[in-house]
Amino acid sequence: MKSPIWQLTWRSLLNRRLTALLTVISVALAVALLLGVERLRHDARAGFASTISGTDLVVGARGGSVQLLLYSVFHIGNATNNVSWPSIERIAALPDVDWLVPLSLGDSHRGFRVVGTTAGFFEHYRHGRGQALRFADGQPFGGLFEAVVGAEVAARFGYRVGQRIVVSHGAGGTGFAEHDDKPFTIVGVLERSGTPVDRSVLVSLEGIEAIHVDWVGGARLPGVNIAAEHVRKFDLSPKSATAALVGLKSRVAVFRVQRQINNWSEEPLTAVLPGATLQELWNVVAVAERALLAVSALVVAVGLAGLVAVVIASLGERRRELAILRSLGASPGQVFRLLALESLLLSLAGCILGILLLSATVAAVGPWLESAHGLPLSADWPSLAEWRLLGAVLGAALLASLVPAWRAYRHSLADGMTIRI
């Protein structure tokens, strides 16, 4: 042969560029879906794991450990019961406890969670690799009706320090009565942390008590309206908390303190280790993850089957082309390599286009996913696991290409010289 096999392959693909382009797009969509599922799975795990660090125990009312972690740390779901304030104080006074940060959930602001806590939250809460929360503007709350908003809340509504906001009763987006007679003033805006704190409004526990001073059983008392300037005359000390984050003086004591809280005699409580409970969560969702990967793999298999079908279908049109190559001296092995190389190049182009398509999709919908659902997606270069998947796709494509290549190897000369009627 006068032309090298690579040049001949390239010219052959250019001659069938429309068919080749459609095949590449089909493979690219399948690869983008496969890598997208893998990246979503990996980034979701990394995002959940980096949400809280440095907290040894999370304490709440008796219930499931995964449920406790979800509603207290990730603000997913709601608590079935609260922890009484005397129990909170006794747990904080345990000899092995270094610090305790109570959390009070149940109210919202325009669809975002309102978290009642103490100033210790800004001191002790850690995320990622022990990173503390940082302020983009302002400072922690100190007054009764002062609030700190997360980065996403501030960005969504354009909030700045000094603005007033109104808290709604109930942890929902719409349809709840507002505490419009007792607005909060924003005194701080947090920097983005990639945690549920970004989508939270933080106020004091006394502030939560103040806005509910004229409420009973989740409803405003008929005919009673206590003005904001008069609520300080009432006892605003917290009566209960939804959960508490606990840090210990020594991690060696974590199991002893956990057992002590789980066997609490005053009321039924549950203390969980965040890391161990996250592992339980992964075990729960592992079936769904495998199912998504299996569906993605089937989509890739369909794309490769389409690739094989296109190459086999093109053999009918290339009967004489391949026969002429044979008659000019091309060996059956060279014809075999030609067909296999064409399929491999189409698959390689599909993988490259799939990576670019995934990067463009992540750049387009990543910020929305993070703000709306708290799922950060990285637009980084493919990870080692993604490269393995790409290698598996190329390996499967090479194996799939052997079918048309073998057929051309066996029948290229005789089939091409036979006149069909």
C-alpha cells in the first residue's frame, strides 16, 4: 500500500463525515452521562463529608441516626421531637465535654432554614479540613433581633448588612404565617463555604423565643400582639433545642460519652458520630448509586452497539473499496486494522467530546445545583475513577470493533468482486 494506514483511515472517515459525526455524538452523549453520574456520586459524597468536621457527637431526640444527622446538619427533613433545655445544660456540664452548640430549627425565611443557635456556633463549627466560618461582611449576632445570613441567601436576595428581614413560622417555602411584627436586622454575611450554612439564616436562641412569645401550639394567640420592644420583659431563656453539636476534650472518650447520652435517664436521646453515620447513609444509597451506574453503562453499551451497527452497515457500501484495497496488495490483516482503527478513533473522539460536554454542562448547571439542592459539582479535570471508566469505554469499543473488522477480514476480496443483482 502506498498510503499509511493512519492516513487511509482518516480519509475514509472524512469521506463518511456525516455518519461519523453522528456516531461520535452518540458515543459522546453516552460517555457524558456515564462520567456525569460518577462525578455527581463522588462530589455528593465529598460535599456531605466536608459539611462538618471537628464535631465529635450530634445529639438529638431518640430516633434514627441518619435522620438525626440529616435534619440537624444538612437541614433535610424535620425532627420528631426536641431536646429539653435541662438535658442540654447537663450534657454541656459533663466532664468530657469541651463545648456544646445547641440548634433550634423549625422556622424559615423565604424558603431558607432559620437556625437558632449561640455565638459559639461561629467559634466551633468547622467544615472541610477544619476550616472555620468566615464573614464576608459584618460580625456575629449579639442582639436579640440580629441575624447572620449565609452566602447563598445573601446572593439570592441581594441582602446586605443593615437590612431587615422577616422570619416565617414553619420550615417551608410558602404558606406560613410571618413574624412580621418582629423583624431581624442583618448584622453579618458569611462567605461561601459549600455547606448548608450558605442556605441558612442564623439568629440567637433568645430571638427564636422572642418571636414566639405570643404564639402557642404553632399559632398566634387570638387578640394578643406583643410588640418587639416589650418582649424583653418576658423570660426568653430557651425551653428546648432541636439538636446539639458536641465537641469533646479527648476523642478517646467519644464512645463513653455516646453511651452515656444514649442511656440518658432524664429523657430518651440519641448521640451519633457524624463520620460513622455518614457511612450508614452511603450504605443506604449504595443501591441507588449502583443502579444509576448500571443504567449509564447500558447507555454506553447502546452507543457502542450503534457504533458497530454503523460500521457493519457501511461495509455494504464499501464492498468494492475494500476489495480494491485487497487487489492493490492490502493484506487481510491491514483491512482488519483499518476497520478496528476507524472504530477506535470514533470512540476516542466520542470520549473527548463527552468530556467537553460534561465540563460545559457542569459549568452551566453546577451553580444552580449547588444553590438549589446543595450539590457542589467540580469542573476539574477527570479524576482517576473517571479515567478508568474512559479506559473501560475505549476497551469495550475496541472489542466491539472486532466484529465488523473480522467480517471485513474474511470477506473483503470475494464479497467485493461478486456482482450482486
